[in-house]
Amino acid sequence: MVTQVLERRPGSQNTTLKILGISGSLRKESYNTALLKAAKELTPREVELEIFDISSLPLFSQDLERDPPEPVRRLKAAIRGADAILFATPEQNYAISAALKNAIEWGNRPEDDNSWDGKPAAIVSASTSARGGARAQLNLRQIMVELNVYPMNQPQLLVAQAQEKFDSAMNLTDAKLRDRLRDLVLALVEWTRKMRPSGFGV
């Protein structure tokens, strides 16, 4: 699998706001990855959404942090180049997944090269349970303190009983959830403009 990157839309300028989407699930039919794909469909014209596939990242080793493997270099470059981050996190054992924690560690290291530093962010989650990933979202917010990431508090989106909200092709079919997801993306855009008033683009 490769990193999925949106082409710049015709007529867009270097002030286009760039959101990096990261799913904490490695499953091919992941509801969290499907949420990011739905968010990509719902972004306004002046926004680009890149979905980074973290499945190629090796397990974090401090021995490699000064000369990381190429997938890690791509991740850190994608984080640096983004104006905001959209995390889609599954809940595993009351917390975020090991895969997402691994990606976060690579982005945060070495100590003097925290790629996440100062990024505005939003969180979505999907689960087949009734809680919709609430505990994973709380866990991720705790981690963001160390990353110096600025999470948006409202609106929140937790998709419970996700198997009822997507069709067999993993399309988000629930109209109310699509509206709420669109609202969250728009709110993240406004949050990013507040946090980074000097503009966007690299």
C-alpha cells in the first residue's frame, strides 16, 4: 500500500489549507479509514486532505531515530507539510491502537525533531461498540499534551455501531453522520485559521 495524496485542485493557490489524515487501523475494511475517506469527499474546495497509510512503518526504535527508514521520513515530511491533522482512531484495550501509537512515536522523535509540534488537530473514531471509541479519543488527547498538538474540543464525532453506518463498499451512508463529519471538517478549518492566522501552505 502507498500513501494516498490529493492532487491540488484546479485554480487553487499556495494558501490552500492542507489536512493530514491518519487512521490508527491497519485493517483493509477499517471503519476509521473509511471515515477519513468520507471526510476527503466532504472537504471544501480550498482544502486538501492527504490520507497517510501507516502500515509500512516499522516498529519504533530509538537506535534508528537519527537515520530513520524511508517510510518514517515520508511520514515526518507529511506531518511537517500539513496545516492540521485529522486522526481517526479505533479503540483497543481502552486506548488507541499500537499502530497509531507507533506512528506518533516516530513523528515525535528524535527529541529535538517533534514533527507534530504546534499542529491543530481533530479526532474522529468509529467502533462496532456502543461507545464509538470514546476512551481512545480521551487517551489520544492525553498524548497530545506531550506532542504539543492543539486538539479541537468541539464538535466531536464518535461513530457507534459502525457496521450499521457503512455499506458493503465501506461508504458512509448515514446522512446525519455525513453532515456531522462535514461540520467537523469545517470546524477544523476554522480552528486552524485561528491557530495559524499567518496563512497556510509550504
